[in-house]
Amino acid sequence: MTSFKLFSVKGIDIKIHITFPLILIWAAVQFGFLGEGSFSLSGAAFGVVVTLLLFVCVVIHELSHSLTSTWMGYPVEDIVLLPLGGVSQIEEMPEGPGEEFLMAVAGPFSNIVIAFFLALISLFTPVSLLSGLRKIAENPMALGWSDMLPYLIVTNVALAAFNLIPAFPMDGGRVLRSLLATIMPQTRATEIAVRVGQGFAWVLGLGGLVTGNLVWILIAVFVYAGAAQEGRMTQIRSILEGMKVRQAFTRDVQVISPDDPVSYAADRTLDSFQADFPVCDEGEIVGILTHTDIVRALKMRQPDVPVRDVMKKDFPTLRLDDGLFEVHQEMQQSGLDALPVIEDDRFVGLLTTRDVNEAYQLLSISQELRKQFQSV
């Protein structure tokens, strides 16, 4: 388990990644050392508290995206807090340019609203907003408790501005794609937004190397990888869209019994090169034995262990008319390389990641073949 649930909002789980405490340690060190080797516990405590409050703002930012998405009919699985920010796990991204634009701007807009209300609150406190802003400009790491409101105001404005940079995978990249998609195909719009995002990552990464700023380098890696992932996902969607499970699944597969030993499945793999097996009991599918399950059992030197003890018992099933792209995403989320295909409550075959990859490779090579399959 890499993340832990904190609470839920409107059915959306808020989770914290196992690496999240690293940002609190970094904040304690950055604000704790005041120079000349001295360390201040008060400064370290300030760093931890202000970082936690900042991540409350990050949660509001991500909830703004997520609640806008669910309002438009696109469910959100959860929000995961990472050391570098938060990520909303949206089950299906909005396809319309207008919908994507609204969802993208909702997050940065929430940060502007937060900064506005914090500025209003500061008017009714003895805190000098201008003095705090001056101290932040001079040395943002040498702040005290009286500077908390100004710091949160500045960081919220900075979050909004940074996220609106027109580079994938940030919100500004999605805004850019949504605007471009009004005058060109979405695939082409995504390609442009991805290139802009990766170009920005190179500039940010080089700037981090020159200045010795590790945070810039980490953000650059995150942006570059996120942009590349978005580009791959859009390309896969454009190739597989319109295809159904019935056009790619394997019909003639070997079935094993839950009482068979794992060694039997290993032998069938060597004989037939079938790596994943449906497990059926009296004609009813009761489990999936993946290649990973077989290898793990053999590594533990338990070749005679019954299949029922190592098979996957909790798995989704597919229908013949399920969309291939949506199923591809479901397989990635479930972590399974094979899923059973059911017709009229009968097991009729198996769809594997190999089937999906072969379909993608064939269709990406031939435009004619793609049109032929998508018209079926």
C-alpha cells in the first residue's frame, strides 16, 4: 500500500502518499536553520505548520477540480497528496473542450479565492500584510509566526500562477489543449500541449541545475513524465476508440481447476505459451491465475500448492461490447494482465494485455485496418 485514506468529501477519498512526510521534513529543515549553523525549533515548527496549511489549500484546489468533474458527470476515484502537490484520480477525463476548460480552471480559481479571503482576514488582524510581503521577497526562509497569513496569500497566488502555465500536465496545459481543440483535432491539440510541457520541463530542469535548486529539478522530472504519459494515453485512445472487446479477446483458452496444483499451470504455459488462466469450477469462473501468481508460487518453492490458494478471487468481468480503450484503463487500474469475458453469464474467453497491445500495434500501422475495425 502506497497511500492511506484520511477522509472523504462527497464520496471522494482524500489519501496521503507514503512519501508525503518528506515535504514536512524538508520544511522543518528549511525554516529551522537560520544561518551560521544555528537551528530554531520555533522555525522548524513554523515550517511544518505552514506546509500543512498549504496542503489544505492543495486539497481545496484538487477538490475544485474533482467536484467540477463529478458535476459534469465524470466520476473521481480519489485525491492523493504527494510531496510535490496533489493528484486527482479522475476515472474518465472530459472530452469536450468546454468541459475540460471548466475543470482545468476550477483549481487555480480556488487558490485565487483563498488568497482573496486570507487578505480580507488580514485586515482584521494586527498582521502587517505589506511588511510580511516585504520579508517574503527578501528572504522567504526567515519568516516568523506573524508572517503566516502573508506567506499563505503569496503561495496561493503562486500556485494559481504556476498551475496556469500552458504546459502539460498542469492545469494551464489542459486550458491550452481545450482552446486548441476548438480549432483542430484533440489528438493534434494534445501533441502541441505535450511538446510545450516538455519544453517547459527542460527549461525548468536546466534552471535547477544552474542554480542548484533540487525542487525545480524534481518538478521538471514530474512535468516531463506527466506530459509524456498524457501524450501516450491520448494516442492510445485515438487508436483504440471505437473498438470492442469482441474484436480483440482470445476465445480458445485453456481453463484450469481451483484444485489443480500451480505446477500444472506452469506446464500448460510451457506447452501453449498461455501465460494467464481462467479458473473454473463446474463451468463457473471463480478466479484468475496470472503469470505473476505462477512465478511467485514457484519462487516460494510451492509448485504443489492448489491454484485456489494463489489465484485472484476479486476481479472485474468484461462484456463483448465493452469499449477496448476503457477496458485497457480498467486493466491498468486493477493491476491484472488478463480479465475474463462473459456472455449470457457464460465464460467465453480471456482478454489479455497482450491482446490489447497486438490490436494497438496493428491498428497504429494501418489506417485502412483501423477504419475497417471501427466500422464493425
